[in-house]
Amino acid sequence: MKEYLDNLDIQVKFDGNKIIDVRYDGEACAICTSSTSIMSELVIGKTLDEAKEQWELLQEQADKYYDDVERIYERRCTTNL
């Protein structure tokens, strides 16, 4: 199995307490790069606290998705025995 290493540097520019720009650079898979791009767009105009809330919501949704995928995979594995 091939292992992947995502390595992104993220820079956030503030105007007062509002995020006005986000940049990132580095090497990462397509999923990591696209999710970073989406998150960058979602946090512009938000405060740091609002951006953290947005991140926590996204993380909860991703965790639920992966839990669902894992349950489906386990069900398939046990029914194919």
C-alpha cells in the first residue's frame, strides 16, 4: 500500500480581527488540496473564532462520513464471508 504525505503551508492575512486572505503552498493529494481551497474560501470575511467554528463543523462532517464508510465496508466484509 502506498503512503501519502500531505505538506501544506497556510498563511492567513487579517485586517483587524477579520480574515481577508488565505494562501497555501506545498505538496498534497487532490483531496487535501481541494478541501484546503474550499476551506480557504469559506473563512474569508470571518473572525478567527468563526473560522475555528467552521473548521470544527467540517471536521465533524468528515468524521461522520468516514464512520459511515467504515460501517458499510465492515458490513460488506462480514456478509461476503
